[in-house]
Amino acid sequence: MKITVCIGSSCHIKGSRQVVEQLQYLIRENGLNDKVELGGTFCMGKCQQGVCVTVDDKFFSVSPESVDEFFNVNVLEKA
């Protein structure tokens, strides 16, 4: 499974760093280091919807406040 988080300026302002840090923590805490690849990219072209995140090319809009729920539903249940 590959998770990509936009780290462009618009998403950065909306909290992409916090999203990345929380995803790193959740991946590690759930023992998914071997199953989940976490990466960053610049603009995904959907700046109004940021923080932009893809999971295996499926798009999501995630905020620092919603990252735990996003992880549980879209990563943990499918890993």
C-alpha cells in the first residue's frame, strides 16, 4: 500500500506536516512498516481540498483533526 501526502505550500499551510507525522506514528504503532510506504509529493492540483492524500492512487482530503479516522478506515482496515 502506498500513501502519498502533498507537501506543497497550500497543503503545508493546512497542516500536511502534522498529517505526515501522525501517519508515521500510526504506521509504526500498528506494525505496518513492511506493508505501507509513506511518501510526499508536491501539488496534486486540488489545492482547495487539501491536505491532499492518495492511497494507492485514490484521492482523499485529510486534516490534522481527521487523520486518525482516515487511517483507521482507509489504511488499517485494508492493510
